[in-house]
Amino acid sequence: MRDKKQRVSYGNSFGTGYATVIMLFVIITLAVLASLSFSAAGANAGQDERASEFTAAYYEAENRANEKLMKIDEAAIEAYANGLFDLFGDTVTAYDGISAVRNDEGFSVSWTENVSERVALVCEVEVYADPTSHENKRYSVTEWNTVSGGSADVKINVWDGTF
């Protein structure tokens, strides 16, 4: 009987087959997670590039708007110096894309600078006929906002829940 080998039991243990299956599952899971993280990183890089392009375009549009505001201010200074503020509107509307409307305080001057195909920077300033009554300010900015290029008047077909 000594020739017979005795089986030795070490309690509840997994065999080598179970460990191999678990390791394969872990490796496949890590590979899938790695590919998903690379995919997300690529998408974020694309968003970062678009955001930086939009920011650059916005600052270019704001610079153009500030240049027009500078021209408006120079025209206001000249109109005050010559006593010809009533002709200020004609002077300002000669500039590209600027409109001026006379009101009780002076002129409401507005213009739009395109940031992109879908976004524009809308600017409006109130140029005062009498700066002394407004703390010696020649103008005040009443609007300086970005707006979407879409129109609110466009009707789209949306199901209203009725048949």
C-alpha cells in the first residue's frame, strides 16, 4: 500500500484554470478601459482646439468692435469741439456697419461684429449730447453681448402631442 499515492487535500482552493480565466478577464477589462480613455482624450483634444479657435475669433471680433467704438468716440470728441453734435449721426453712419438713432439723450449707436458663422457680438452705446449731465462721460455701453446667429422667427415642426 505504500506504492499508492495519497491525495492531499488543502481545503477549498481554486485550480490553475480559474486563476487563468480571472487574469484573462482582468486583462481584457483593462484593455477596454484603456481604449475608452484614449478615445475620450482624443475627443477632449478636439473640443479644446475648437474652444481655442472660438476664443481667438471672439477676441478678434471684440478688437474690431473696440476699434469702431474708438472711431465713434473720436467723432463725438470732434462733434463736441466743433459744436456740431447734430451732425454726429451722419458722421458715424458713414463707418461700415454702424447705425445711429437720435434720441432724447443724444444718439443710440449700434453695430454687430461676426465672431463665427453662428455667433455675433452685438454692441450698442449711448452717446450723450451733453456729457456734463452724465458725470462727463461721452458715452455709456448699453449692450455688449454675444448672440446666436439663429433666428427666433424660424418655425420648426415639433410634435405637439395631438394626433
